[in-house]
Amino acid sequence: MIPDAPEVNLATGALRIFRNVPSSIPFDPWPLFLTPISPDKATPMTRLPSRLLALGQELDLSPTGFGFLQETHPLQGMDALRQQMTQDGYLYLRDFWSRDAVQAVRDSLTRQLDQLGFLPAGSCLDEARFNGREVGRAWGNPLNQHDPLLRQLLFGPRMHEFFSDFLGGEVSHFDFIWFRTKGPGLGSPIHCDLVYMGRGTHNLYTTWVPLGDVSLELGGLLVLEGSHHQSDRLKAYLSRDVDEYCTNLPDADADAAEKKWWDGTLTRSPRSLQKSLGGRWLTSPEFRLGDVVIFNMQLVHGSLDNQTDRFRLSTDTRFQLAAESIDKRWVGENPPGHSLAQRRGRVC
């Protein structure tokens, strides 16, 4: 299904939506239109593979184009962590959990993958080798949302206590868990989370959890440095919702019936986006069992492509203050998510 194609009027900032862009046209849907920001100074880098890919495109691995996430420790003071979140848009917490606790969750999920026929017969389950069958996107992923070990890790006391201290009050979380079971090939699309979950408070945080050690080649989380400070330049994109459609356009009926659906992608060209917004693409030299990355709704991110023969396993979930409004698409025993009942029309 082809996403809507935005065009921005530079004088007014108004967003015009084009429909039914032919798939043969390499159209890139991000609405970027202002002067690019100068790159930051180069920083020391460790040894990198000869090439890294995102959405099939080679990244600029020069010191001004690529770097590593700043690591923090959960025991740092909350004031320092809040300051870093404001500055960087993310916290990369090493060793948040014990390796054994996360390994138990990985073992449970790889057993499920094996039982569902996604791993080669007789293979080592922990290696999570790819047998040619893709598991699918987060919405509709067959892994067990109610796995007790998984939910204890992601929603247990350790995480609740951290967010209560970090946000300064009682917290709630979305019940839905986004599974990322990425086989060889393209990584996650480049996007901001707000367009998928913005019907409640925007003071909402994603927790990305690697369920295994993730090398650069396996394809972990990728964020665009400083992009959370670009909300004004991304206003046309961030004001949208993937479950909304324009009632005053000719194909409104097709949108309402979910025959057409914008998937929230910001760009198909990580290098072009970087050139327009500035900043480096950041990841980790190796995400490890026990790590967690927490980031806000405006941070541009995706993932590196998987250049191995194994699945990369990770999850992401969301936390917020309990006193603030919550996006009801993602709460309950069986959250409705991006179902037809959640479609909303508006005048564009």
C-alpha cells in the first residue's frame, strides 16, 4: 500500500497530500524544506565494518556522519538523566537488567519462534537462525503478548520504579508490546513514534529493549542526532496520525475503509534526511542483553539493516504519567491498535 505523498508550501507551511503515487516512482515522503543544519564536530570512533546500511542505502560512516549513542548508567542522579533526555532526546542505559533476566525472556521467545516454524529444524534456538520465513510486523506479530517472563521484565517493579522517579509521579504504560523480529534485509522504517500513538499525552516515552546481543551487522536501533529539536521543521509530519484520513478528499471512502493507509514513514532515504536535518546517525557498537534505550516521541529513528542470517529480537513499549491522558488504542487486555474502528476522519 503506497503512503500519501506530502508536499509542503514553503511560503505558508501548508501540507498538500497527493494520492496514489505509482510504486515505480522513487518518491520520498518526508516534508523537509528548510536550510540544512551544519554537522557537529567529528568525534573519535571505534573500528567499523566496511559498510552499514539503512533501508538498503549505505550510510556515511565519516566522523561527521555517523557515531555512537552516549551511554549512561541507571544509578546516575535523576536530575542528570532528565537533563540528558532534554539535550539528547534519549537515554542509553547499560546493564539496566541482569543478563540472566533478559536471557530467560529470549529463551521463551526463541522457543515460540521454533514452535511456530520460523527457525530451522534442529538448529540452536539461541542463535535464532533465519529459515526464510519472515515473522511479520509488530501489529499482527504471532509472539505471545502475555508471556509472563516478558511482561515481568518490561512492566515489572524495576521499570515502574525507574519511570516513577524519572517522571516524578505514579506511572502507567501501554499494554501492547511491539515485537521486532527482524530477519535479514531492510531494517525498520525511519519515523517518529508520535504519529502512531499521539491521541493521549505527548509526554510519553518509548523503551527499546534488545533481547540479545546486537552487533552492527545484526542491525540495532538507529537514531538521528538532535532530531527531537527539529519539531518546527517536522511540524507537518508530526501533526499527522496514521489512523486519520481526510474527509474532504475524493478518495475519503477508501481511506475510511482502510483500503489505503499511510504507514507513518518519514523518509525512504536516510542520507537525504540527514543532509536536510543535519546530525549524525547514532547507534551502539553492540547492544547487549540488559541494555535499554529510552527516548521521546519526537526523536527520528529506525534501525540498521540486518546483514546476517539470524533474527534480531527486540521489543518496544511505552510509559507515561498515570495522571495524563492515554492513547486508548494501546491499552486493555486486547488493545484495538490500528483497527478499522480506530479510523478518524478530519477536514484537511
